[in-house]
Amino acid sequence: MKKTLLILSLIIPLAACSRTEQGAAVGGLGGAAIGAAVAGDPVKGAIVGGAAGAIAGAVIGHASEAGQCRYRDRNGRVYIARCPDGY
């Protein structure tokens, strides 16, 4: 039950993020888990795997945002909408 609550507390805030941010977060978590599991030193493996996963996830997430721009309204809320022509 504790693991489920921890995972939900990490995943739910991602709903407000862009796909690039979501990809970086998910890639980083996955890379850290895999790196810790397969490396000789779990701490170094988690650090290297997390960094590599975050970079790869951000690149993949950004590629899926083609034609989408981020905007901020007067109240500071960030939203994503179709970019104007030419972007």
C-alpha cells in the first residue's frame, strides 16, 4: 500500500507537465531503477541511469510536441496550445 501511494504521489503531478517534462521524469525514474538494478554499484548506476533516462525521455517527449507551444496567462498558469503558423 505504501508503494502504491508513493507511486501515485509521483505520477499525479505529471498531469500538469508538458510531454517533454513528463518524458524526462518518467525516463529519469526508469533509468535510475534500471541502472541501480544492473550496475555493480547501485548508487552510481542509479545516477548514471537516471541522467541518461531523463535526457532520452526529454528528447522523446519533445518530439511528440510538434506544433505545440507553451503559453503563460496573466495568472501565471502555463498551458499548451497549437503554435501560430510558422513555428
